[in-house]
Amino acid sequence: MAAAQEGAPRRDEREGSDGAVTVHVDGGVALVTLRRAHKLNALSREMELLLLDALDSPEVRGSACVVLTGEGRAFSAGADLDDFSGLDADELFADLEGAGRAYETFARMAQPTIAAISGWCLGGGMEMALGADIRIADDTAVFDLPEVRYGVVTSGAAYRLTRLVGPSRAKELLLFRRRISAAEALGMGLVSEVVPASGLLERAKEIGRSVASLPEGAARRAKALVDLVLDAPRDVAVALEQAHYVALSQTAAGRSPRRREG
């Protein structure tokens, strides 16, 4: 009985004055949805706080895979400029260390994460998507990092973008490329695959269920390992990989007959 209750779908909503973030957990997959469709899911300070609260919740922390998406015609159109215009330097730093932690919280989640991207994915919205382990777009998706055109730079995207597409492509996207289509994003390696709009969420949840079916410790360590070896010297990277292998080989899943047969 306990197992059946534990596996039952659960839905929770965090509602603010001008938007909400919904969490729906089913089969070990936490679907987190930005719900501010009338503002193209623009990330106001309130929305960042709602998202941060959702990501820190036991339901999401305890899931095997997190899928982040947006309601309506956008994944997210980026930061809500009305919230941030006029802030001085101290206020901006305080915001980055407060509500702005939502971006790094998503990027640093222990379990694998997926961004399911439909429609506009701009500025801070693209920064959030870059923090996912896997990005899937539908054929309506449009990507853009317009910050330099507004006289500033990104506040976290450059690090991940450069590692994802290389320095030359990253500079191209930051300096002069505008409104990248889903097909172009696929060609650059910004997204893993492009699907019809009607199949986006189902495809994301399908991948999420596949990840959730893996031994949880192995899935989380595989993610952590890839992140760790990116900047590590070769000898250190190999030693880390071997240490993870040995540790997991001592777990129940690692000792299973199925693994020996494989």
C-alpha cells in the first residue's frame, strides 16, 4: 500500500499575485511549469522566488528527473525588465543572490534535468534552459540572447553556452545572431532534438521516465561525473571516473546479476 501511495501522481501549485509555478510528479518525473502565459512566462522576481521554492521542495528534490517547461506560447521570454530597471549595483547583486538563485539551483540539481522548450526562449529564459542537462525543443521554438544589444551582458549564460557550443559560436550568439530557430539550434548543439509542438511534453516525459527507471545513484553520479571532468586534468578525470565506478559496484544495483550478464 505504501509503495502504491508513494508512486501516485501528485500536483502542487505555488501561486503569486501575477503568475504561478506548478509541480506535477508522476512516475519519478517532476514536471515543473512556469505559468505566466499573459507575460510569456517572463521571470519577474516573484516568479523566480516561486520557481526557487518549487525546485527546493521535497517533491522535486526527491524526484528522479526534473522537466522544466513553460505554459502557452513561450518557455520564457526572459527577465521581467519592469522588476529590475532602476536598481543600483548593490540591489542587483542582492537580487542575484536572492531570487536570482533559481537559475543556479536548477543548474546544480543532483538529478538529471530536461528543459522542454516551446515558443520564445529569450534572455534569462534561455539562460535557465542552458542550465538543463538535456534540452528538447518543438518546431515553434525561438532562441535569442539580446542582452548585449541592451548595453549589458548575460548574468550566467556565457559559462554554459561556451562549453556547449564553443567560444566562437558563443560569441556569435552573444554579439550578432538573432532569433535562432529550433532547426538552427539543433545544428549548433543547443538542443538535443526537435519534435512537433504537439509531442513536446510527451517526449520530454518519455525521456524522464527512461531516466527514472535507472538506478538512482548511478544516474546522479553519471551526471555529476560529466560535470566534474569538464575542467579536470586527464589523470584526475580518469581517477574520478574510476572512483565512481568502484563505489557504485558495491551497491545492490551494481552487484546485480543483470549487470554481470551485461
